[in-house]
Amino acid sequence: MKHKLLGWISIIVLILVTGSLLSWYFYVPTKEITWGQTIQILDTGKVTQVSQDGLNVYLKIDVGDKYKTTQPQINSINSEISKCGDVCKNIVIK
């Protein structure tokens, strides 16, 4: 009985340690950029996801980089995505 319990505890510890190491390895820090830089990045067509929280806007691009910026007004990012047209048509807005 003790061996089974030690085996399960070992497995649980291994899973927890492996998960922590993987999340550290794949962590991508968010870079702060200006609103002008945000528009330039949108126009590249590499943005895959956008979310906003008040004036804060978060972008994720196809290689996994993440950016944070401040929009001049609420929903300015939506206007810029509309202006961008076909280049931005596949952006997921969260």
C-alpha cells in the first residue's frame, strides 16, 4: 500500500514540476508599444488576436509575440481594424 501511495505522489509531483517548467519555457513577455507602432503592426497582416480592456489594447502576432498599447479612445482598435480591410480580416477579437 505504501509503495502505491509513493508511486502516485511521485507521478503527481512529476506532472506539477513538468507543467511549471513548460509554462516558464513558453512564456512570452508582453512588449509595450505606441499607438502608432500598433497601426504599423496591424498593417503587416501578422496580427492574429486583439483584445481590449478600457483603453488598454493587447495584440498577439503569428510568431507568438505579444504587445500592449493604449488606444486614444475606447474602440479605436476596432476602427483601425476596419480601415485595414482584407489584411486584418482574420484577426480574432476577444
